[in-house]
Amino acid sequence: MKKCVQLQYRNQSSKWINPVTMKFLSILVALCLLLAITISPISCDDTEKVEKPFCPCPRNYEPVCGSNLVTYPNRCEFDCVRRNVERQGRSMGLLRDGTC
């Protein structure tokens, strides 16, 4: 004899759900929640974040220090980030040659 779980809703007749169906639905809901959590972007304060833009710069190491106190591997990398920062309405300058 098959075992079934009875669900009683207010103002409705009795409904019978097979336990296998109940397990399947529970797993499906859990997977949907897990997928929603992993796909949703994590919100954070991006005011100080400067995304790294693509710039075809040489890989030579001649460090320079920016006014944001970040050491860039060379002047080309610094200029690339500076242009991106200026597009966002902020300014950035070169403090000195060498590391910060």
C-alpha cells in the first residue's frame, strides 16, 4: 500500500501528494534557491573601487606611485588607470617615480 501525505488547506478539499513527489519538489526548490544565491551579484560599496581597464602596455617594470598611493608597474599602466578614473569624474595624479 502506498503511503501519502495529506495536505489540508483552508476552504479547500483535501489534496494528496505522493512522498516521492514531495521530495522532488523540495529538492527542486532547494536547487532554485541555491542557483539564485550563487548567480545574484554581491552588492558592495564601489565608490573606491577602480576597475582595471584593458590597456596594451609593455611589461617592463619601472614603477610609479599614483596619488591614490598605489604603485603601478610602469607609466603606461598608470596612465591607463588615470584615464579610467577621470572618466568617472575624479582626478588622479603622479606622485613620483618609484614605489609608494
